[in-house]
Amino acid sequence: MRENPNTNRQAAVEKLLAAAGGKLVSMYGKATNGPGTMIIFDVADPDMSAAMTGVAVSAGTLQNVHLTRLYTMEEIAGIRQKAKQIRGAYVPPGSQ
């Protein structure tokens, strides 16, 4: 990017997302801990996030990647219901 500042990073991201069945929600440049980029995207299969990251990292174009899975409020409600179902099964180590 430094050698060719006109490189279209967003086009490369969109192409990879399309191949993974996803779409770009937004993309931001950042100056801290970088320079770098924050990409917000949506894919139906959460495993595709790791697969796409692996492809880009192995190509040498990404470093210091942090994936953060975001949940809708409906998904959080479902997670809370599941936690309620299993919470009695957990005994903290050393509390037995």
C-alpha cells in the first residue's frame, strides 16, 4: 500500500467476501495500532470468517488480525436461554 497508495483495498475485500457468500457492511481506515483497517462484514456461515482470514493472512497481506463475532440482540436472547438450561451443570474448580 505504501508503494502504491491508489491500491483499492476495498475491492479486494469485497471480492473475497462475495466468494464466501458474504457482504461488506462497512470499512474504515485507522491510524492506531497500524496503520490498519477495520472491516465489518456479514456472512451466513461464521466459519467463513476464519477461512477468509486464513486466506488473506497466508497471502502475506494481513498481520495482527482480530476477529470479533457480533451477535444480534435476538441471538443474545437465545444464548441466555441456553445458558439458563445448563448453568446448574457447572461447578467452579475447587468448589466441590
